[in-house]
Amino acid sequence: MKQLKYLSIKDNKKDIIDFSNFPFLKECDIELSPRIINLQSCYELTKLTIFDYKSKSYDLNDIPEIKKLDQLVLFQPRIHSLNGIARF
């Protein structure tokens, strides 16, 4: 699994997914939740798609900073501003 390059996963509301186990991931489709941890450790991640994004601050500051990310796609985001977009 360490060599995995693409992952699409739905939050089952119970399991923790530690993304440090996927250091070579290039593309990822997820529902961001507290059970998604260490997403920023995916150093090769270039495309991130987030479904049903919810932020307590109603902006993009809850998305971990990912250095190589060049494409961020949000479906049904619950945001009021794009604060935090400069980190990408």
C-alpha cells in the first residue's frame, strides 16, 4: 500500500485513516473529517478532491497545507470565503 498513487475513499464515520501510510499518493478523493489524519504527509499529492467540505471557520483554513498540490476541487463546500487559499 505504500506505493499507492490514487485513492478514493468515503468516510464511514468510525475508522481513522492515516495518510502517512501513503507517501507516494498523487491523487485523492475524500470526505475531509477528523478521522482523516496526516494528509499533509502525502508529499507527492498534486490533486485533492474533497466532497461535502465542512469548515468550522467557513473557509479553507481547515485543509492541511500540501506543498505540491496544484489542483484542489471542492464539491458542495460549506464555506463563506476563500480565506486560506494562498497556502495552495
